[in-house]
Amino acid sequence: MPDSILEEIFIKRSQQKKKTSPLNFKERLFVLTHDKISYYDYDAEKGKRKSLKGYVDTEKIKCVEIVLPEDSAPPDRLYPFQIIYDEGPLYVFAKSDQIRKHWINELKNVVQSNKDLMQKYHPCFWEDGIWKCCQQEMKQAMGCRVLETKNGGFFKRGSKNRDSRKPLPPTPEEEKPPRPLPPQPPMLTPGFSVGMTVVAEYEYVPMTPHDLELRKDEEYTLLEINDPNWFKASDKYGNEGYIPSNYIAQALNGLEKYDWYCKNINRSQAENLLKTENKDGGFLVRDSGRFTGKYTVSVFTKAGGETVGSCRHYNICVTAEGQFYLAEKHNFSSIPELINYHQHNAAGLVSRLKYIVSNRAQSAPCTAGLGYGSWEIDPHQLTFIRELGNGQFGVVKYGKWQGRHDVAIKMVKEGSMSEDDFIEEAKFMMKLCHKNLVQLYGVCTKQRPIYIVTEYLANGCLLNYLRDVLQHPSSILLLEMCKDVSEGMSYLEDNQYIHRDLAARNCLVDSNGTIKVTDFGLSRYVLDDEYTSSVGSKFPVRWSPPEVLLYCKFSSKSDIWAFGVLMWEVYTLGRMPYDRWNNTEIVEKITAGHRLYRPQLANDKVYSIMNSCWHERPDERPTFNDLVMTIKDLLFNM
């Protein structure tokens, strides 16, 4: 047998030679020699090679490239690559990016002298009779992306592999490996377990027969935790059903039962609440904007005879012995004891804590769907009230579900969307549930046009809010807007979900001023050629990095670039990026290294965050988690 160059156990995807043939994924032992790449059945327990299952002659290989992983791919299928030969693509999944790079490089060395090497390839999978990247239905269709090196992506040692004058983004082989992903889906809700006693923070009226009613401040026992958004629970009367996981808290926490504790409220929102109340000594306790599990006391004061008043913020500190304090020498074993003391004694604060200011009357958070297991909505239960605008897919209206729940309804005009693909994806999109994402409630697919039903946000589009509503905003408010977006995007990043069209126009503002990201992932289903092509006039060129403009290579790092542009929109109060250039000029300028200027309202530290998002190399850009921490640190020190 010829000497092997490499041997490795990979997951191999079935060829799916017919549209109707089911996909399967099996572990195979792959062996690369100079003549063939062969794959064998393998006995993992004995560590022995078994029967030959197939092979590809290396002289027939036309291209070797990575494949973009599926959205929400499992951990063992995050690093796919493809070997293209006469019969089509052979899809292989490596265990790590390093192993994938090693095999791709060795394969390219082996086949670099082959004839008929491809100049274009398909960056996404062939599946169910269609190329997922370009929607072509012929398996032998020419690739839709130009290879980033000459001679079909293969090059001889010692030769230059690029002669373009434009600065190109790195090839996938050059990029640093991504950080390892957690072994389980990040969507799972931490801190809860079966048998735990929890307290309802909000009232919940059952929406389906499977649901259980929640009464605020009453206790419930968790019975099942199989869905991150809906737990099965029982009440004290023995009734069982599903409850929204974001409506409850652990009974042991203790702070939720106090009116002065305002959960999920930021510094600007706290100040607005306190100033609206306008009482000297008004106070509330909120989560720290910097550290999880830490708390801040916000106090309103008219000290010195002020007529307008101002707010002071005090971080609750903890001693080495676990005692809580605001002022040294006044230590307490719990936060409620600390608050009780300062309600009677200023003890170093600008004022004693005289009046509780609470946001408890505010509405409950959104649920992931309108009831457990419900994603298909009966259109007869929708009432249309007024038109909100016209979007990429059609008219958007404000309405009611069952006459009592506010919703936004996108009425999808026929021919604007790949409807079947979206409907299949909608089941997953509904499970994405975060305070800084606009919640998808469900869809109406039994009639045409189909409806997409989402959370309704009273203050509308962020872009219009910046241009028309904000008057002399503080630097803290602008940065907190950016923090809201970064936290929503960090959640998408953790769940391996790419937005592809992040911009101020695709964010909405709720009645409290919280920013929420919307329309994540929807651009994949647009059928408008001008929108889906990077040369089209409708394509979001002004928010796109070089690798998207040149190669349509989307990733969480292209979302990072767009976030930097969104920050620029926020700090210019809604100006159009590169407003003096057309799309062609923008592509030329961006690929030549030009970047947006520093807005007048942004200091050097804020502008440095924007600039970090605009590195030419994707692997040099931060993650959204990095951005969240950087922005929180900056807010903490303001």
C-alpha cells in the first residue's frame, strides 16, 4: 500500500446524489496518499481500520476549500471542508480549525499540478437539490465565488499567490481559529434545575392549553427543563403546565420581592425614572452595568437648593468577609439590611434613602412565542390597527393578537422572499429570546400573503429615533444604546447566528428607550437580485466589510464591522455613512483602507471602539463579547 501522507478520523456527509435522498453523517477514517484520498469504516473500540467505503483519485480533484458551516451547526460539524471532483463535492467535517487547515494545505500541495483546476467555487453546501449560497439548482453549476488565489486556489511553493492591486481580506486558511464553543447550546438557561423552587416576577395568563398561570410573587416548583424558554412547573395547588423562563427568579435570590429593586434597568433609564418622580431622596437599586451579580444604588438629590436636581450612583461593595456596604464602617450581612439602614441614615451618601422609586408597574418581558409550542398563528386572531411603514418584504402594521397583546405584523409580499426556507427557519428563530432582540412570536403561513408576527416597540426605528426624537443626548445615553445592541448581538454570536444586515434602520426602540435588534438573518431569504448581490444598488454597501464587498463572505466578524458603522450612526445622530460617495466609490475607498471619521459627539475612547471593528482582517476584529465588556468598562468609568 502506498505510504500515507495523512490519516485522520472525520465525519463524512452523504453525497445526496438525489434531491430526495436523506442526509446522513458518519465517522470515517480518511487516508491521504499521493494517488488517492480514501475513507474507511473504522472500529473505534479496537482502533482498527475496517472495510474501504470509497475513494477519490487525487488527479481528479478540481478544488479544495472550506465550507461555511450551517447556521446552528452542532459542535462536531463546525469545521467543514469540501473536495470537488467530477462527481461533485465530498463534504468532510474536521474536529478543529487547525486540523482542517493542515489537510487543506496538504491536499493543495498534492494536486497543485492537476489540469482543469477551478477558478470559482460554492462557499455553502449543496443540499436538497440546490446550492445554499446562490440558489442554483444544477449540481454542476459554476461556483458563485472567485477563489482568492490564482490557479484555482492552488499555488506552487515559492510563487506569489496574489497579484491584485486591491488589499484583500485573508483567505480562510490564514484566519486564526475561533474560540472553542461550549459543549451545549448557549441558549440554555443557566441557574435553574429540576425540583428548584422559583418565584414569579410577573403575572402570566396562559395562552395555550399547555400553559400554567403565574401569579406575581407566588412560588412554583420546576418539573422539566427541556426548552430554554419554557419550563414545566407546578403551583402550590398541584396544577402543572409550561411557564416562560424569563418570568421567574430563584426563590433564594431575595431581592426580587423588594419594590426598590429594578431589574434590567441601565443608568440612563434609572436617571429618567428618578427625575420623573422628582423627589429628593428618591432611590432604587439596579444591576451593575459592569459586573454580573453586583448592584448599584441610584439616588436623586436636590441638595443645596437645586431646582432641577441630579442623580448620584453608589456601587454596593463587599468586604473580604462577605459583608455589604456603601459607606465604610457600616457593614451588613445582606443588601436589604443595608438599604434599611440607609433609609434612616445618610451615613456618607448625599441623602438618606427617603422614597422608593420603582419600575415594577412596567410591562413584563416578551415570551418566546405566544404560548408553549405555538408558532403558527391563526390570522383571525389578529386585528390590524395602523400602518407602521414599508419594509424590504412589504407593509408592516401595528395590531393586536386576541384583542389584547400588542404586535407588529409584516405582510410579506409574494415574490419578495424565499418563503419555504424562511418558514422552516422560523421555528429556530422563535427560540432566540433576549432583552435586546425583537422577539419573533410566530408566523401565519396558511394563506397568502404570509405574516411574520413580532414584538411591537412603541418608539419605532432607531434611525428615526436618532434623527427626530433625541435632543441633546448625554454621552452615557449614546453609549448605553450601543451597549444594548452589542448585548443582543453577543447573544446571536453565542448561538452561532449571523445577522448580515445590522444597521440603525434594523434596530427598534421600546417605550423605556431600550434598543432591540430586529430582522436578524432575514436577508438570506430576500429574492431581490439587487439586494442579494454586493454590486446591487440595494445591498447594504455602507455597512459591509471588504470580505463581503469582494467575496460575499459573511460571518460574525462582518457583523462586527457593521456594528462599528452603527455606532457611528448613533454618535452622528443618524447621518448617512459615506454620504458623499456612491456604492462604487465606497467599495474602492474601503478596500483601499479608508475609514469613517470620528463623530463630534464621540471621544477618542469611543472612536477607538469603532475603529477596532474596522480592521481589514476579520480575525483582528473583536468579538461581540469583547465589545460588551469594553463598553461596560467605559460606562463604569464615565
